[in-house]
Amino acid sequence: MGGPAADHDVPGGLRYLPIAEHGLIGDLRSVALVGTDGTIDWYCCPAFDAPSVFASVLDAERGGCFELAATVPARTKQFYFPDTNVLITRFFTEDGVGEVQDFMPLDGEPAEAERHRLIRRVVCVRGSIPFRTRVAPRFDYGARPHTVRLTGDTAVFETDGMALALTATVPLETAGPDVRGDFKLSEGESAVFALDKVGGDVTPRRCARTEAEEQFAATVAYWRRWLSASRYKGRWREMVHRSALTLKLLTYAPTGAIVAAPTTSLPERLGGERNWDYRYVWVRDAAFCVYALLRLGFTGEAEAFMRFVTRHISPGDGTVSGPLQIMYGIDGRTELPERTLDHLEGHQGSAPVRVGNAAADQLQLDIYGALIDSIYLYDKWAQPISSDQWDDVCALVDWVCAHWDQPDEGIWETRGGRKNFLYSRLMCWVAIERAIRMANRRGLPADLRHWRECRDTIYRRIMSRGWSEARRAFVQHEDGDVLDAAVLMMPLTKFIAPTDPKWLSTLDALTEELVSDSLVYRYDPQSSPDGLHGDEGTFSICSFWYVEAMVHAGRIDEARLAFEKMLTYANHLGLFAEEISHTGQQQGNFPQAFTHLALISAAFNLDRALG
């Protein structure tokens, strides 16, 4: 962001930077996390879900990293070059000021895209500063050994089936399996490091200072051109645009897939076991992303995701979890076996580190509503869906009509057994209701009478068995009395009027039990066991849902205060992880699409209410 940057002492002897002490760069295929100390401590190459090359965020000793920092005591500030995903980390020392510009070029020939180039440009802007770099890749999540070969200004790191080439404009030397370099820059001088994936037709190619400058300018121009399509002109433009830029970084250009987060196993609670791999396409998260991007006017991403859905998500597949899986690989694959990497200690000792995700086999009925709602909005705001796509929608709705009345694992993917979750019922209602709207608006063929009967049956079931007289609130699952923040979606999906007495009573109950200084917990694991040990932080998407629910209920002042408070929990760049701890720290995978898309929606609706 171009706003206030973070101000930190470079940690001396600190083994792990907090999750929030990172910025993000990417090339729409993968991303790298860059710490406020100038270290890249997470990078998977060549794709989001490929094994890591740098993963010291998950194991400081074995994970691998790319260090680049001043060698004298320094304060650092980190910010984004305005309106881009080009990251600047500045070093303030007694003798001068320097900066590291980190980015991944995007405009290039197809062959260049296969290079997956990562450029680190170091510039001394005042005085003089000594710098040091250490490039220490650890392939396959730190499990696979490699060789290093240094020829002139090019180092090649090689392991089975994978090679990376580092070129530099300063002298390098090998140090065991790593490469190091010490150099000093005076005012106006620069140094360039470029890391490429090489092999096949892609050979090592040095990156001269002039080329780095040109690539910097081209990358800045790419992001600014992309962002210029935004229609948002409201009060929180900087935060909304940072969220949009972040969502764009989480898209996988070759297929149109959108990942839930670009990391794995960043803990929901330090020392806890709630560590999951989010580098996949959750139907729900991606569909909500489409909604947020369409809201801002980005139809290209919605179109690409619709192509992904058409190509990879066929209603005829028919698995135990129904015609849709809850998640897919970025290439559309359905097998995502979960395993633990026991050789890694986890972020700040939070084991296990998991790759793959066993929740892929769960039944989560709400995804049908999320997907069909996004198709409905795409049809309405972008372009009409095709006849084949409508046939797929009809097949999904017919399946929902036949199967909505069964217990499932629910939106929060609990591993504590299936229940009749209200949110799952709600989104089944959405699936049918949005399809009816599409059929009516465009005169498309559909079994409308049957669909309406099912829709109305679900409505009455929620109103009778999802309502607790004792709590005077809608509850987590049928015939229970546990509260759940997912019911905040009831007015947002237009299921219930936002001023309905039953809804206002529910909002009061949620405020009393699950809200802490505008931050919202998903549910209370003590009263609703989810099959896992330990507690968790507040869930940031729920906090933004809460803002929106209050907007719709007419509580505008409260909503605005809650929204402004929520923004204070963003990191120095405006990025959010999944959760916020009781001490205000970011927790969970980072940055998380869910949180950023909910921020966009809340800002949009709050702006409209404020006029």
C-alpha cells in the first residue's frame, strides 16, 4: 500500500517472523512471501501447489530461504509501490538508506513465463550501505538434497527433475549447498539478483541492471493497467484495491483457478494442530471471489473461473460427496491426498505441517449455493451463460432438490461428524432460488414447479427447525441451541429480511456471545465440538459479514465503527490472514482470499448505505 508503512527493527536472532510481517509478490502462477527483514521465506516453484523451494516460514533450519539485507543495524519499512504488487523493503541505517525491490515479471513471451523469474533489485538511495545475501534453496519441502554449481555470475542449484539458476551483478561464492555474497552500494548504485526455473528450452540468462529497470517498469505498468478497470470509487479505496490486487495474485492464469490462500500449515493457533493446506480451489471461496471481483468490474477473472468450472467441474462425475467436490487442484485434479511432513517443525514449532487436504472428500452442501449464485451474478453482470452451462446448472439444481435433506460436514469442515447445519440448508435454498431467477429472467427451460416446491420446503424447514425459541436466535444446526456466525449470511443472501424481528434477535444473540470488540468467532468449540483440540482466533470473514449484516439492519454507525476497527488488524500492507488471535496477531494461512473478498463486499455495502 502507499499508506503508512510498518516500522520495525530488523530482528537479530529471531528465528521466525510473525505471519503478518510479510508482503506478497507473484506471477499468477505462484507467489513468494517476503519478510520485513528482506528474507523470502516461502516460495513454491513453478506453481502454488508445487513443493516449496523456500519454506523457512515453516522450519527456520530446514526450510530454505533467500536472505537479502543490510549487514549493519537497520530499521526496515515495507510498502507496495502504489497500485501494484511490486514490493519495496527499505533499510534505514546510520550511514544511508537502501531498498530491495521484489517482483515477478508478468508481461513476456510464453517461453519467458516458463522461467518463473523472480527479481530482487537492491538500490542505495542515500549514503552508502553494506549488504549481504544468502540463497539457500531446500527442494521438495526441504526433503531433497541438491548440488550447486557456480560459473562466473551464475549459480545453478540442481536436484532430481528441478533446477534453479541465480544470476547476480555482484560476486557470489558457494558455501556448502548455498550461495553467499557481500557487497557495498553507494548512493545511486544498484545490484540485481534474478532467480529462474531452468531446464528444457529455458537456459540461465543474466539480468542486467538496465533489463531489471525495464522489467520493473513493465511490471508496475501491468498492475496499474489491471487495477484501472476497477469501478470502486468509495471511501476505502486503498484497502479495497489492495484486496483486489491480492485476490488477483491468488489466481492461477493457466486455468482460471483461484486458490484459497497461497500457503500451507500456517497455524490457526501457535502450537496447535489446526494447520491446513489451502493452496487449492475451494468451490465456495472461489465462487465468493468471483462475486467480489464482479462487484468491482473485473469480469475477465470471473470469465476465466467460469471456464475452469466448465472444463473441470462436471455435474456428471458423481462421487460420494455428490456431483461437486468441495475443492480441486489448480489444474482441476480431484485427488488431493493429505500427508504430514514430519521432518519440518512447523511455524514457531506448530506441527504438524500438512500438504494435501483430506477435507476434499467431505460433503459440504453449501458449495452448490455458492457456485450457482456466482453463475447467476456472472450471467447478470458479465455475460449470459451458454446453453451447455445452463444444462449443467439444471443438473446441479436437480441434485440439490434430491439431496438437500441430509447431514453434512458444513462450511467449517468440522471433523466431528455430520450434522444438519443451517448454513448448508440456507445455501441449498440459494442454489435453487438463483436458478429460478435465471430461468425466469431469460426464459430458460426448467422444472420450475418442482424447483419452487423444494425451495419453499427448505425455507419452512429452516424457519421451523433452525430457530431456537430458547435462544431467540437461528442456530448452528437443526434442533440445537449452538450459535454460529455462518448464519450472518441469512440476510446477505436475501433469505430473510434484514429487519425481521427474528433476525434482529439473532443478531443481538450473536453480538452477545460470539463478538469481541467487533471481531467475530465462528462458533464456540466447547459447546460445538469439531473433532480438534484447542481453541482458535476470531474468523476475519465473519467479522466482515457482521459489518454487512449490521449495514442491512440499519445499524450504520455501529457497522462503520466495526469496519474501521477491523481495518486496524490488517498488517502494514493491508493484508489479512484467516484469523486474529486474542492479542491481535494474524493467524492461519496468509493472505486469505476469504477475508479479502469479504472486506470488498463489506466496504461496497457500507459505502452505499452511507451515501
